[in-house]
Amino acid sequence: MKIAMIGTGYVGLVSGVCFSDFGHEVICVDKDPSKINRLCAGQVPIFEPGLEDLMAKNVAAGRLSFTLDLAEAVAGADAVFIAVGTPTRRGDGHADLTYVMAAAAEIGRALTGYAVIVTKSTVPVGTNRKVAEAVLAANPNADFDVASNPEFLREGAAIDDFMRPDRVVVGVESKRARKVMGDIYRPLFLRDFPIVYTGLESAEMIKYAANAFLATKITFINEIAALCERVGADVKDVAKGMGMDGRIGNKFLHAGPGYGGSCFPKDTKALARIGQEHAVPMQITETVIKVNEEIKRRMIDKIEDLCDGVLNGKTIAVLGVTFKPNTDDMRDAPSLTIVPALVGAGARVKVVDPQGRHEGEALLPGVKWVENPYQAAQGAHLVVILTEWNEFRALDLTKMAKKMEVARMADLRNVYSEEEAKEGGFEVYVGIGR
């Protein structure tokens, strides 16, 4: 199959590389010359484990290429995937479809024969029909079908998620389009990974419903964690006991400083907006959004309490600022709420993150970036674990405590236990929900 992938952001690049590894001929398109130049030089503009090697393998095999020329990529393609950004629109919380519709019109003008135009970007319900309208407006004689194929990739594990998915969701309305999509995903079908075919609207809704539900699980356990702190329970034990129930499951029940990232904040807001537009308020989702912001602010209070109520003049070591480990993504990370509040209150903040500095330097002004946790701890009054990178899971706590002015720890990911911290020389240890 010949595939054109429009957009080389996180979803587009990972999808394009993985499709080429299936054996398809893939051309990835972007309007950013610097990004295309980097990709042509074998450089991956995002951090995703394994992606650079997989990309190099398929470029060398002649199955994967990159271009600025959309028309060149679309000509003769069996399927054209739209994987451009859908950021939250300012003021109303809706997904901004400007890039999607611009891509649809440009694809329409470039079509040379039948193709399936596939929306990979996360879009509001009804968008695929608008994509079809935009294509026809640009080219009334275009021969095409539209399909919805939402992605379910976890940053840091995206390649494995693509190659071994829980399911592939495909929204189609014609046998012709279904056959094309079936051929594209045939390597997964042959290995018994489920392909779920639905209508367009159902496929669009599945993506939003799934992400909103996972965000709800995270927020629920974070609220339970706050109550555990008051009543003397341990949220790790509570989550374990809950997760053993097959109806609940143990995933996304890890208490922390709130969710962030490229999907959950954007998609919960978009779902809430869709509900408002159709007079069916998404009350649970709206509450999740509100509570998640409160959880982030509650972390600031926890840190301030550990500094005896005064942040001004205190040195605080922050370990991790990306929204999760194994990514360089800072979008809506809890650190973007917590760290500026510390700096604004007069604290001297030292930050270490294995991948976060590239984006973080612009997003977190007023902090000092250091190379390792022990440099961060030097002279600090408090160490805060904000992202659970593996590098922070096996710290020499004794070495760290000796370097600190005051050996205190706010473990906002429950990486350690109070017993471990005390044995390592920390005089005060505070986790989440304990």
C-alpha cells in the first residue's frame, strides 16, 4: 500500500514509521522545512524510545521518506492520513480544526485517483463529515471515502502500543474504504489483534470517551489519596485492593500530582464542550477537569508546609518536570503549575530532568537546570519528586540527604516509602495519600 502521512508531529511520525515497518510505502509530509530537513538527516525531533532506530531501518529499506510537497505524497496514494495538530481553541475549550480543514482542502486538490482520507488526529464528533465536505469543495470530482482511525498511543511506549494494540478502531461507511483499511492493518489482523469497525461518529466518540474515562480514574484515585491522608489510610494499599477487582482493574490508579500531557487535558475539555453544544452536559468530565487543577494546587500547599510555611529564600530541588517519564513532552505537565508558584513565592528552584530541559527552559523561567539529582540536592531545604523517571527510583538517599541543608522530601509519585527515606537520613518524608 502507498500511504501519505500529513503531519510529522508525535502521532504522525510514530504512525508513519510504524506503517512503513509493516511493509507499506510511506511518505510523511510537513510544512516546516527545518523539521523535514532534520528527518531527512535521520534526526528525530521528538523523544520516543526506539523511534530513531526504527525510522533509520525503514528509510534504509526505501519504504519511508519525508517531503514538503503534499501533492507529491498524495499522488497515487491508497490512503492519506491527516495527523496534524488539534490544539484546544482559546476561550471555548473546543478542538481547533483549522489545520485539519486546511489539510483536507489541500488533499482534495492533490488527489489523482481513489483514496481513503483517514483522520488520525483527535477530532470532535462530526469532523470526518466536515472533512469530506472540505475535500469536495476543493475538488468536486474527487473520488474518495473518509475514515476515522483514532490513535491510542502512550508517550514513552508508542511503538509497542502501535505494534501490539489493545484494539484498532476504524470508522468507515463503505466496503471499498473498509477493504483499504483492512489491507493497511492486515499485519495486525494476522496476529489476532482486534480491529473494531464502526461508523464515523462512533469511532470519533470512542477516542474521547476512552481518554475521559482514564482521566477520571486518575482523578478519582487522587481524590481518594487526599482523604487517605486525613483518615490514616495508605492509598497504595487502597489502589491495590481496588485494582484486584476485575471490573475496575489496576491501571491508572497511581496517585500523583494530577494528569497532564498532550491528550487528557485537551480531550476532556473538548468532550465537555461537545456535550455543551448538544445540550448533554458531561458533568463527570467537567468535574474531573476542575478537580485535576485543584490537585495540582494542593501539591503547592504540601510543598509549602514542608518548608515550614515559608517558601521565600528556600532552595528546592525538583526531580522531573515532564508530564510523565520517557518523554520530553511538557504539555499541561503539573510542573507548569507547581514550579512557577514556587519561583513566584521566592524559592530558589533547581531542576533536573533527563529529557525536559529542551522544552522546559522556555516554559520554566527563573529556575536553575542541573545535571543530576545530587547537584540539585546540594544545599536544598527540600527535594520534590515530580516525575517518576527510572533515574529517580534508585537514588542514594544517604548521599542526597547529606548534601541538603535540610533533609526533607516531598515524594509526589510515591517512589519511596517513609521507612526508606528515614533510613537514608531524611528527617521528614511526605508522599501522596499516606
